[in-house]
Amino acid sequence: MATLGIPSVYGAPVQSVHVDLHSTTGSIPRTLESRMVASIQGAAAYMYQGKEDFQIRKSLPAYEKATMDVVDRILYGYTVKAITMDVDDNLYIHLILEPYGKVIQSLETTVNYGNISPYGRSLIDADLGNIKPRLEQMLLGASLESLDWITPLVQKAVRSDLEGSLPEFTPQTDVVGDDTAKATVYLVPNGNSISRTVVTVQSNTLPSMFFYSMRQYYEKKLRQLEGLPVAFVRRHQMMIEKEIQDELNKSRSVTQFGVTMTPTLKVGSETILQIYVDSSKYILRGEGYLDMGRGVDSVGLRLYTGIHDGAHDWYVETEFLPNRLEWSFKPSYGYQFTKDTKIGYQYGLPNHHQYGIVQQHIGNRWNARYERDMTGKANEFAISYDVHEYLRLEYVWGDHDRWLRLIGRI
């Protein structure tokens, strides 16, 4: 009959095995229960799948005892108190389990951030959410004896939960059992971390020294990003910039004096916060320079005073040469042609020369300048590098000589 494919008059082979569990304490954590069911189903399928159902029914008590023994060996921290089996072409195994000794009745959850600052932790917490309910769901009601078995499941579940929301960290979960269990989630950073932070304040219209205390405040604030993964901070860059922008917008300089402050965060192993400060009304800044490799007029002081209106600047450049004890004045006009390009005109007194100027921002801290003395028919080119907001190095070459200029900005 088997050869001909005709069903047996005595019964049919078991096609599948199904398991359901109950606990004498009321419930089993769902994650643990799923793992238990999968393990028991695997063993039971090996024992019963394909076996004739009438053979199982004929010796049902013996098969139930054998199943209990197998389950007792599979499960850690639990023992089988009762079993029933419903046999047909599908086999249903119903088990009542009892935990060894104590079960977890409450849970204390701690997140270990390592050496990350309180501000960094607040950024992490926004992505981490409340992890305690998830851990309670997996652990409350579990046998203390089953911790060796369930802890890897908890680790896997926590990693899966945080894979999308906190991919820059690898969570490691440790569970210590007692009446009150303690779960600790260690957050291990992935990839490169921020090792150094720098704050610069730059202004084309106002002295940077006016904002020295603001710079100190943000140096302290930015140091709190150190130790965080670069990728994590880069993902939160817009949020951090907006937070800083909101703080700046509430400052007295903005609310009372019409000063515009724009923060830009450049994230890397060295993370730089650049704050660009400009007045919508006034120009007031000074600088001193020292030329190396130039024989005459190698030391000078300059003061720029004027008004600022959108892309237009009207100002006076006042220069004092200590070596000759002479003053000069250049009524000037500047126009911000593009974001990085500025053109200007100056009329010099007392020499009555006219000058045309083009300034070009060409990189992170690099700038270029071309100046034409239209009256004296002389050219001057320069390329400069901003060491920081108070110091600039400029290499200048004219029609007949070249020199290095050190510019200190006030």
C-alpha cells in the first residue's frame, strides 16, 4: 500500500509538530518562550515527524515520558511538571513548566556610557529611548537559573533594536541575577571618535576680541563632543548647529545691536565650530602687521570704520606707519559680489592714488587678494592663511619685490 501511495487504514504519518508552553508562575518572557519553543520543536520534529500516528497513540504514556526527559535536558532553569500530547497527522505538545528556585521579579537597568560627557549622553538618549521596558519584557518572570541561556538572547535583541537608531555604537548587555536583577547596557563606540575640538570666531566688520567670552563658552561646550564617534556627531550635525544658532539668536549682540551670528560645524577627528559674526550696520575692526623681507614701511597699524548695508560697505581705512610717524586715509567702497568674492575701490590720501581690489575666499582658511594702484600703475598679489581668528599669514608679491606679512587682528 505504501508503494502504491494508498493511505494506510491504520493511520497517517505525522506531518508537523507544534508546541505550546505554560508556567506554574504565570508567564514566561516572550523572547525566552520563543527560544524554548523553537528548541523543543526541533527535537520533537526529529523524534516524531514521519512516524505513524497510531504507533504514538498506542504507546502514548511512554512517548510523553520520553518527551519530558528530552525537554528537561534542553531547557536550563526549568523542569517539566506536566505534559499532554494530541496525536493526529499534526502533533501538538502541551507543556507546563516550573522554574528552578527564584524568578526575576524586578529589574534595575543601567546604561554605561564610558567617558562620554553629560551633553553627549543627552544626544545618545534621544536615539536610545527608554530601553528598560524592552529588557523587562525579556527578563521579568524568567528563572534565575536560565540567565546563562537568556542573556545571549537579550544581547541579540538589544543589538537588533539599536541597529537602526544608534548604529554608531555596539551595545553589550550584562545581566546579574537576584530577586532584583541588574541589567547593564555598555555602549561601545564604533569607528573613529572625536579627539579634539576647536572654536573660531571670525568677523569682517567687528573686532573678534569683542566675542572672546563667547568663544570660551563654546570651547567648553564643544569639548563635550570629545569621545563621541565621528559618524554619530555628523548624523546629529544639523541638530547641534540649530541648537547653537538658537542660543546665539538670544544673545544681547543679536537682539540689541543687530549682529548676525552663523555657526558652522565641521565634524571629524578634529571637530571645528566656526562662528561667523557680522554687523548689519557698522564696521569697526583693527589690525597690525609686520613685514619680513621688506625694507620700508614694514610695520603698520590699520583701523577700519564705516557702515555696512547688505552687500555694500562704505568705510575709511586709516593707516599709521610708526617708522615714519605718518598717517594715511583711504575712503573706500566694497561690494560682496558673491559669497566668496568681494570687489572694492579706495581713494588714498594724502597721495591721491586710486586703488581697485579683488578679494577671493578659496578654501577652509585660505584667501587671495589682488590690488591695483591705478594711479601709480603698480600691482600687488597676495595669498593668505588664517592661523586662527586673531592671526593671519600673508605672502605678498608686487611688481618688484616679495615679502611675508604677519597680521594680528584685534
